[in-house]
Amino acid sequence: MPIYALGERVPTIHPDAFVHPDAVVIGDVRIGAESSIWPGAVLRGDYGTIIVGERTSIQDGTVVHAVAEYPTVIGSDCVVGHIAHLEGCVISDAALVGSGSVVLHEVEVHSGATVAAGAVVRNRTIVPERALAVGIPASIKPEASDTGAIAEGAALYVANARRYKSELRTL
């Protein structure tokens, strides 16, 4: 799998994490226990730091980047959907970032919140706890997130990563 150091910037991947062979991890990227990085995902910590907590899934085709001024921090028990783009933002524990969404510099997505599929969350936006960010640009719908669905999704991907670690093979 393509895991690269870049000068002094070296990834730190917990042994219980799963990084798919077709994912790319470069530089200062820290991945916690039981987290999963899926095919085509790119985590590029060349200018800044990327931190992925425990039991978090970064799904297929997602791009996670950081700049020197703004690390990208994704908490524990999070679900980041397919083809999302996160850069210089903070995603708190137990949040969901939907497929095809864009979350930009200095955005804070608080615990239990959801960024809807396809949403664009502009710089310095705060998505409160249990809120839903939807649309382009994203508008905030208070108390509209489904925290139960987030927990189920996070648990599903922990189980799926275990399955991949034990059953995936090249043909």
C-alpha cells in the first residue's frame, strides 16, 4: 500500500487500523485504532497535520488535506462518506460527513452533527452539535442530525475493516 514519508513528516498508523492497499497516505498523518481508510482515499499531510481518531472510516475516493495554518482533525467514531473533501477543518467525535461533500478551512463540525451528501461547508462555518448542514453553500438545520445512524455507520465500518483485514486477498 502506498504509505510515504515526506522528509521528516512520517505517518503514524495504529496496528489495529485498516488502510486499503489502494489508499494513499503521505506525510504527517496519524490514524487511530480500528479506523479504516478505503480504496482511492488520499490523506496528504505534506504541509500540515492530519489526525484521524479511533473507529473512524474515511471512505472510497475521499481527499483529506491540511495546510500549515489549519490541521485537519477528524475525531473518533466518525463516518466520512465517499468522495468527500476535507481540508483544514475539525470534525468532532461521532459526526458524519456525507458523500461528495466539501468541508473547508476553519470549519468546525461538532459532535453528533451531519454534513449532508453534496453539501459545501464554507470557511469558518460552525455546525453545532446534532445539527445538519445541507446545500450549497450549506445552511444549518438545528437538531436535524440522526446520531443513531452515525453510531450504526461507524460500527458497521469497524466490523467491515476487521473483515477486510482478515479476508482481503489479491487474485
